[in-house]
Amino acid sequence: MNLLAPQAALAAGVIGALGLGLMRRPPSLLVRALVLLTPLAALGLLWGAVPGVLPPLVGVDMKGLGWQTVIYAGALPMAFLSSGDDVEAALFLGAVLGMGLLAAAGNLPMLFVALEFMSLPAYLLVARAGTGERRLEAAVKYFFAGALAGAVFLLGLSLYYADTHSLAAVAVPVDARGQAGLALMAAAALFKIGAVPLHWWLPDVYEAASPEVSGFLSTAMKAAAVLFLVRVTSLAPNPGFAAVLPALGALTALFGALLALRQERLQRLLAYSSLAHAGLLILGVGAWQLLGRSPAGIAALLIYLGAYAFMSNGAFVFLQASGVSTRAELKGYASRRPLLAASFGLILFALGGVPPTGGFVAKLLMLWLAVRAGLVWPVLIAALSALVSLVYYLGLVRDMAFEEAPAGDPPADGPASARLVVAVCALGALLLGAAPFFLSGVLSGVWK
Amino acid sequence: MTSLTLLWVLPLAGAAACLLAGRAGRGAAKACALLFSAAFFAVSLAVLAGFLHGESAIVVGGAPWAFGISYRLAADGLSMALITLTSFLTLICVAASWKLDVSAAYWANFLALASALTGVFLARDLFLFYVFWEATLIPMFFIIGLWGSDNRRHAAVKFFLFTFAGSILMLLALLALVAAAHSATGVWTWDLDALKGAPLGAAAPWVFLGLLLGFGVKIPIVPMHTWLPDAHTEAPAAGSVMLAGVMLKMGLYGIIRVALPLFPAYALSWAPWLAGLAAINAVYGALCAMAQTDLKRLVAYSSIAHLGFCVLGVVSLTAQGLTGGSLQMINHGITTGALFLLVGFLYERAHKRGVSDFGGLAARAPWMAFFFGFSIFASVGLPGLNGFVGEFMCLSGIAHSSVPLLGVPFFAVAGVAGVTLAAAYALPAFQAVFWAPEGGASVSDHVTDLDLREKSILWTLCALMLWIGLSPQGWLSVLEPAIRGLVR
């Protein structure tokens, strides 16, 4: 049962949160401790874990372990910033549990259950957390998009099963009907990631949700969705099926970068920016498929997701920490809180992929995969999108550091804990720039 | 040899120390900057001294990290000459900015810039090279954006985006290079020396092109130069010194260190095209400089012309031309550094820098006139001063080049035209500012002469111009072994 120890810890956390909810006035401190300690415990239980299977439902491979690490780590900022509300706590831990189950799913129905398990609490979380005006509308939109993705997946699964009579998460020969099923299942995954043109729900949701929830959705949830895509596309007996992914990814990256250019509201800008990053990840998944699914590609994807967990969480939480919501309000911010501004600046450079940050290493690895796979045009488009995205990342640094603060009352500061999260994320984004150095022991084994 | 690591870590530590010292006050940060830049200069001189005593190269190597990346640094005469130029100009910049009331971040950015530049000149692993290369952009972005003049915000972003566009092409080229070498040899490596001679197949011309574009933006080669006038003009004086003095040299250094050794055959067949672009640079830069009414912009455009000469020397692919081009890089750093400082000193006093804003300054500020004249003459290549030696060697390299087509007189004529035009833009400006009668709008009466600190800085620079001009042998003996190692 060691195989599911992190998931068991998370389940215990969910039950604990629900139990605390039975009290007439649940002590907020206890709830917050529970929310923070549960993902930490899950991370700790991953230490020294080994792959294994528990037929028929559970199979944890190296991928599953790696992804769990990224997912639990990506959830930590939101855990740390918990408001102490017991319902939100249960929803949040439930979503993380769903992601953990996704990483441990050993067959396709289990994959579907995990998908729904992680998605349903997320809809409610968007609706419930924070004070955003349009969060209910966004939650409904998110729910319908998610339900559609689920339905598409089930349709794909039925076609696939009708062809292969296999529900195992391993590649078996397929005919045209099975191919169509696989394509539909992949479309569901792309829906969850937010690939163009299946992205329409994403900017609204990320903008309307509370910033830390958006951070959580763009990191842990996105990581889970990428794993979902990796798993589904791996079902095809040959990687030729994935040939469309690089083009789709490059276009998503360019589209996200171009739309982020014109945004005045920072949370929406970051939403489009996360679209651009998702595009690179899809490109990476496609290249990994074309390269014959080597462990090296998985390592590259994980490093990307790890670096992005720091960058995106840090960027969204900055909005909470500073109270700034528009580019106009950001002007001159560096003179008000130099350290927080410097942290955010560092995160922006990392998001832009400028060395010596982790964002650069991440971007480099995706491009490396794509170059090795010989994907000339997707690589050029991705490079163009990197350049375009730098326009707004640099623009934000310029607004923050070079412009004068506007007259009038500055926005109210957020909690100190949010400032701490931003600083830690900035530090992580910087230190991951040296990833090839300190991860060499881990990676030299897989990078052949 | 840990000294090479020390070379780039020392200024970086200095940057951190400045930020910490800044908590105790601006004076402490400034003192810290002086201390560390002086120490950095001393260490680089000490390493350089080794090359005068016959040491040919020192290498730091390490076991590869993940992805075939390794921590490999090496220094030869070329690297050390440029690093010493970096440390020297950093010290000069700190001294020249001494009276400015700026926060600790100013000094920290200069030291961080020095660290990244040093890394570029040391790295022999292409991943490392690229990281240092890009890392130079961040401090310069802040130097322009925070302490520049009126249009600084726009100039800072433009500078970053243009050079980043070039760099990302370079990055793609490097990725293609490493991937192609892997499929040929089965080994992942970013090691520059190991990649030499690796069969690259069809990717080769594209890789070479990508590298040239990345380096060309930095030099800058016309028509990729449009970021330069804005960045140089809007940067603070010391920022312009580092930009023109060292950062432009990164591009040429990249061509000499990376592009030529990796692709000797393409270098040979593309050399006439590159020489053509370089000739255009020399003439076009000079023509643009003639049209400028802003002194700083004039000096900025003159840099484009001068770098054209350097490229001409380098693409002659002769030892003489390459050595001349390298020496001219050092010369240009010193001379243009002095000119930017002088324009900066003038601007500090009068808050104007248009040619027509001044007149008859020589009577009010004779020392300024002297140093300005000295640097201008060095810049236009007066025999006896440093510019002459470098330009002569570049042109002579072209004349003796064995590259097909380069023997065509066109290039020599273009070079000579560039020299002549240099006199035609520089001397009238000098004359108008310092000797012509004052016009009605002149602000010359705000200008006081240089003080002792400023004079000491300029004496140092002018002494170097004279030294290199009269006795270039010592300098050439540092550069030549390195160049010969590359040409072979």
C-alpha cells in the first residue's frame, strides 16, 4: 500500500477538513495547519518511493512519481495562503488528491475518475474563494468546459474500447475507430490544458478566480493536465499520432503571447501568459512523442513544470501580496516596496526565459526537444512567441521600475505571508537556473 | 586554476556587497564599488601578466553536468585583453560616476555587468557562454532604464528586445549545432573545442547564419544596428562607456571565438559578403554620424563605423587582420570611452549636448578641449595614436587576404573612405563646440573646466591611447599567440 501513501495522506487530509467542518466554529489555525501539512506530508512520503503496480486500478511509474512531486510542490503556495475556511480546505485537498490519483492511475476508467475528482472541487474553489465579482460566472464556465472535456474523453474511451477491448493504460494496436477514440481523448486533455482553440474558458477563469487559486490552477492543475496528455498520447502504438501537437503547441504559444500584449488587467495578462507557457509544454510533449518517448523528454517536461510552478505561483500571488490589479497601478511600484518588486521582477525575467533563471533552462529544454525532433517551423514560431512574450514581461518591469508612481492612494497591501511566497518563488525560479548542475545526478541517468 | 573563476565571481560578489552596503548609506555602497572594481582590475592584471611571460592559455575544466553541459573556462591573450578592458573600464566608470547621487543598485548593476561580460570572454562551454551572454542584458537594461536620460524607458526595452531577438536565433543555432553533433558522434556536448570539426550535415549553413545574426546584432552590423543609437544616447555616460567599450565587442569576440573556428569553410566562402556589410558599416556609420546634431548620437554612430573596421579586419581571415581587429576593439573601448565620458561631463554641467548648444568652449574649459581633441584625433586614426595602428592593420589584413574577392580594391577604398569620413564628421563637431564663436543659444557659460578627478580619469585614458599608438608591440604580443591559435 506504500504505493498510494501520498494519496492516503491527502485523503486523510480531506476527511480531516470535513471533520473539522462538523464543529460549530472550526478553529482557523487548525484548518490552516492541516491544509499546509497535508501536501507537505504527501511530498515527504514521496521521498524514496519506488514505482510499482497494484492491478488493475493503480500503476505508479517514474513519471507518476515525478509528476506527483511537481503537483504537490505546485500546490504548496495555495496551501500556505489558506484562509482557514474548512470548506475551501476540503475542496483544495480534494483537488490535489484527484491529481495524485491521476498520477497513479493504472487504467483508463481510473484516469477518468481521477480527472473528475480533481476537476469538480476546482470548479467550486473558483466559485468560493476570494472576493472577485465574476467568480461565479467563471466557475460556471469552467464547469461547462470541464464537463465537455469529460464527455469528449468518455466518447473517445468508448470508441477506443470498442476497437481494442482494452482499458489498460498501455499501447495496443488500434484501427481507425481506435485512432478516432485516441484523438478525442487527447482533445479532452488539450481542453484541460487550454490549447488553442480549446482555450476559451481559461482566461476568464484565471482572471476571475482569487489570485492564489489561479496560481494553483496554472501550476498543479496544469501539470496534471499535461500528465493526462502524456498518458493519453502514449496509448497510440506509434508516435505519428502526435505529429499535430508541435504545431498546435507553437500556435498556442504565439496566440497566448500576442493576446497578453494588449491586456491592461494583470491577472488576465498572466492568464494569457500561462497559455503561452502551456503552448511550449504541448510542443514539448509532441516532440517527446516524436523522439520515441525517451525518459529524457519526461525529465525535460518535469523541469519545465517545476520551474513554472515557482514562476506562475509567484506571479499570481504577487497580485495578492501587492494589491495591484492593473498595469497602471503597477507603475512606480518598485519605489514603494523594493524587495517585493525585485522578487516580481525576477519572476518576470524567469517567465520571459532570460538566463540565468530557471525559466531559461525550462524554455531551453522544450526547444531542445523540438530541435532534436527536427521541428523547424514550430521551433521558429515558439522562438517568436518567446520574443513577443518578452515585450510584455519587460513592459511590466519597465512600468514597475522605471515609471513614476501615479498620484492617489496606492492599493492596500496584501498579507505578509503572500509576500513571503513571492520571495520564495523568486528564489526558486532563480536557483532552478542552475538545475543542470544540481540535478545532474538525477538527470544523467535518464538523459542518454 | 581557480583564478579564472575568481575573475567572474569577484565582481558578482562586489555587486551583492554593494547592495548590502547600500543599507548603510549611499556612500558605503560607492566605496564598496570602488573597492571591488579596483580588486577586479588588479586580479585581471595579475592574470594578464601571466600571458606576458609566455603562458599561452589556462583552462578550467570540470566533469560534464546534465545534458552535456560542463563548467569549462579558458583564457588566452584575446580573452584576457578583453577582460582587462572590462575591469579597467568598470573602474573608470565607477570613478567617473563618483559625484552622482545614485542608489546602491547603480553600482551593483555595473559590477554585475562586469561579471557577466567576463563570463562571456571566459566561457568555453557554449551553454555557459550563452547564459553569460544573455545575463549581460539585465544589468544594462536597468542601467539605461533607471539612470538614463529622457527617453530611457523606450531605449531600455528596445535595447533588450533587439539583442534578445538576435540571441534567440543564436540559441536555436547552438541547439541545432549540439543536436547535429550528437547525431554524428553520439556524444552530448556543448564544449566549444570538442564541437570543432564535428560533421553537421545540412544544418551547417543555418547554424552559421544563426550565429552570425546573433553576433551581428550586437556588433552591430547594418541593418541590425537601429537599437544602438537609442541605447547609447539614452544611457547614462558610464553606461554608454560600457555599452560601446565592451558590449559591442561581444559580437566580434563571438565571431572570432565561436563562429570562425566552428565553420572555417563557411567563414571563407561567406567572407566577401561579410566584408561587404562591414564596408557598408564603415561608410554608413560615418555618413550617419555626419548628420547628427547631438554629440552623444554622433559618437554612437561613429561606433558603428569603427566596428565596421574591426569586422573588415576579422573577415580578412589573416593573422594580421584578426590581430588588428582585436586590437581595434581595445582601442575603440578606450577612445570611445573617453569621448562618451567627455560628452557626459559636458552634459552634467550644461544639461545639453547638441553641437549647436555650445561654442567657444576652449576658452572656458581648456582641459576639456584638450582631452576632447586628443580623443577625437585618436578616434579618426591620427598616426602616433592608437586608432591608427588598429585601422592600419585591419586594412593591411584586407589587402593581404587570400580570401577570393577580398583583394578587390573596393574594400580598401571603402575603408579609406571610412577613415576620411571619420575626419569629416568628428573634426567639424569638435571645431563647432570648442572653437567656433558662440551662437545666441549657447549654454557654454554654464560650463566649468574639468576637476582633478575628471582630469585624472582622462589622463589615464589618453596615456593609454598614446602608449598603444607609439608602442603597440607589447599589446600585440598578448593578442597574437591567441589569434594564431585560432587561425590555425
